[in-house]
Amino acid sequence: MKRIAIFVEGQSEIIFLRKLIPLILGYDKISYKCLKLQANKFSEIPYNYNTNVPTVDFNFLLINVQNDDLVLSAIKAREVNLFNRGYELILGIRDMYCKSYNDKSKGKIDDCVSELVKLRVHLETSKMSKPDKIFIHFSIMEFEAWILSMHTLFNKIDSALSCESIRLKLGLDLKKIDPQNEFYRPSNELKRILKLCEIDYDKSFSILERIFSRLAINDLDYVLTNNRCSSYIDFINCIKNHCN
């Protein structure tokens, strides 16, 4: 059994991973345990899956650190212990957008600033005990860009959210837009879209569950075949490549 730890910045990513990982690898092949890190202590959060099944191929530890700036430091503080406990891979997911990015980029997507952020993170991971087993992935500019890249998902959430309706009402052609290049704050665009069917995207547990319960393999295939949102594709391929 291969053991993998994934550190994320918030609840949205945890709920998303609980659905994404089984779609990529198969429900019968994986187990996962979900934790929240608060005041340097772990507590369990919903939900665990297959944790009592010893025959799965892959065991995931999903950790919500509750702050984008804490993903790297949380990994840094725990990577040696995790490797000693038999974990073979450590991943991180965080938004590219944050206050320090906004201060440098003056409120717009800036590829130079993005590359600088990635370089600084890479320099930190290169100093860790097994840098070839640690990868930090940035959702660009926010995690919601990954959701927007799967426009096939929206019509399953509500029939009012067809691509044509979104295009006519909001002027957003999701079939053509690459959200990580188009939107500085993708979360604002997702709010506008979901408002069309009177869903308030407040990142609450119930709303996130409603969105990701509709996620299916065809939504992932759409992103991969249309080469949209490269930061998302890189993460999917990282999971696939290390779990083949």
C-alpha cells in the first residue's frame, strides 16, 4: 500500500479531493483520512473512507491547514515524521492569490510574480529531507479556477447553468476561456455563475458538497482533452504518475 499525504489550505480543497481521488484511481483502490490542523494540533473532520480496509492500493492523509501561507510551513514541520511513518509522497495545494501576491502584482495576473512565488517555494522544498518526494501545486489564481475549467459540471448542478445561459447572461464563454489566465479572482466569477440559480457560494460545507457531489469522470476528461487550466492538469497528472 502506497501512502500519500496532501496538505491543503482550506475546506473546499478537502471536500474536492474526497471526490477527485477516487475518480482518478478507483473507489476500491483507495482509502483516506481527513484532518484539520489548528493551534498545531490535529482533529478529525468528515469524512474518512475505507480506513479499515487493509487491501487498498493507496492510502491518503488529507490535511486542512486553514491558511494558504501555512501549507509550506506545515509540510516543512512534518515531512520527516511522515516519511519515517511510511509516507512515500507529500503534496501541497494552495492558491496563487494571496495578500502578498496582490501587493506585488497590483491587482492583476503577473507571470513574473507567479514564477517568483513558485521559485521561492521550490527553494524551500529543495532543502527538505526528500525533495524529490515533495511537490507544492498552485491553483492559479484560486482553487475556483479549477472548478470553472470543468464547465460540464455546472449543468449538472442546475439546468439553468448551461454554457449558453452563462454566456448570454454573464458574457462568459466557458467553452473558450482558460480561467487561470482570464480571472484574477476566479471565486468572484463562480459566485456570479451560481447566483444564476440562486446558489450563494459562501464556501459552506453544504454548498461545497452540493457542487462536488456532481463531479464525474467526464468532467476531468473534458479538462484533460481540452488542455484547460494547466495548474489543475499538472495536479491530476501528478496523482496519476505517482500512483501507476
